[in-house]
Amino acid sequence: MFHKLKSRTTKKRSTLDKQRVKKGAEHAQIAFGLSWSAAAKGLVLIFLLTLIWGLGLRVADKFHDVTGYINSSLVLAPKEWRIDVVSNNGTPLPEDIKRDVFAVAAKQLRLGSPAELRSLARQVEALGVLDGVKVIRPLANTVVFSAEMRQPALLVAVGGKTRYLTLDGTIFGDASATGENSTWPRPSVLVTGIFDPASNPAFDASMKLILTAEHSRHLAEAMDVWEQSLAAHVEVKIVDFQKFRGFAIYTPDNTEIVIGVKPFDYKLKKLRGILDGLKRDGALASRIELDYDGKAFVKEKKL
């Protein structure tokens, strides 16, 4: 009797336990479903916030491009600017040139907007000694100027003054100005005759002489004469352009050598032989003309 009662009681408890387990499983499924719903909502929220943040950056960048008064690091100009001047070709820049750039930047730099940086680049180029000037703002409080020194190879007479001439045909500066003489080694060869001495030269925003097509052509020919003279080991003091005749060069001992128009190379090779012959004979020439086909005329000096 007691065994039967015990048996019934155990069975009832077993059934209740099974029901409780089933109900617990249902609760777990509901909780699992709720957790996935919360996760999905979180992911949607994160996506929306990311989208809003990205759009906000796009709008800020666009506003910065237009106004120049906002950048990703700073809304207002910093209290102190850090300014650096570097060479973009590895050639060290003179300290006096760096000081000039610092002076321009300290006077003009305010908010660091793109328009302001472009203006600073133009002002630094207007100093006349630097080329390829670029200005960037890599950090909120930092502005970096990069440029290279203009490298004059020759001197050229322009408008009553002697100016510098680079190999790419750029004319700039004033070779008689005290402040510039210490910046470069002074070239030893002067180009004359291309510009009218009475002309009033005009310069662009970077202080380079504005050239006509004719000027550029004659300058290129003058540099060709100079380079071919170096190749022929002929010392040159002046390269002179003579209208309707071409070019003449003057040696350090003031010998005038008329070489005419292009091509110059074979004439200058012939000149080297003539000069060697004069040296062997112990003679000097006051004038040599090479602008005749296959002929040369030599006028000797009296010793």
C-alpha cells in the first residue's frame, strides 16, 4: 500500500518537473528572441550614427573647401603657428632665405585657409629667389613651405640692368643688388643684345620676367652657344646677339668671334683648332669670323 502511494507521488512529481522544464525552455526561447531583437536594433543604431557622422564630415569638408575656416582638426586658428621651410629637391636653403619666408608668414598667416595658403605661396615666390613654392598645412597648428632655389647659369642684360638667367630660360632678380649677390655664386658669362636697353621689363607674380616667343627663342640659342663653347673648351666672357647676323662671343682676352646662326657645334669645333694654331704660333686674334660656309677669317692682333 505504501509502495503504491509512493509510486503515484513520484509519478506526479515527475510530470510536474517535465512541465516546469518545458515552461523554462519557452522562457529561454523568448529571452533569446528578445536578445536578438535588441542586437539588431543596436546594429541599426550604429549604422545610422555612422552614416550621420560620415555625412557630417562630408558637409564639413565641403564647407572647408568653400570657406577655408574649418578643418578636421581645428575650428579656429591656433594661438601659435609652427612654420617650417624645406627644400623639395634636397638642396639646403640658405638661412637668410628661410628668415625672409618666416617674415612673410608671420605677417600674413591668420586662419590657415586654403586661399590664404595659396596667397602665401605667391608672396614667397615674389621674393624672387625661390621656385616651385608649395604651402601645406599637415597639422592644425603647422604650415610647411617647400621650394627650391632658382639656379642661375648666366647673366643677361635686360632694361639697363644685369639679371639672372636659369637653364630653363627664367630671368629674375637683379645681379647688382647687394642682398642677392651672397645668395648664389655669380655666373661669369653675360648674354647681351637680346633685349632693348631702353625697354621697361614686366614681371609676373613670381617675379619672373615675362618673355615674348622671340625672346625665348633667342635665349635658348644663346644658351646653346654657351654650352657648345664649353664642350669645345672655349672660354667665353660674353655671348652677344646681333640682329640680322646671329651670335658672336667674346673671350676673356676680348677676341670677338662671330659664329652667326645655328648650327653652332661644328663652327665652335673649328674655332678650337684655330685658337690652338694661334697659340702654337704665339699669335693673338682680335676678330675671327666663322659664319661663312667652310671658311674662317682671322684678324690677328699686333703684339
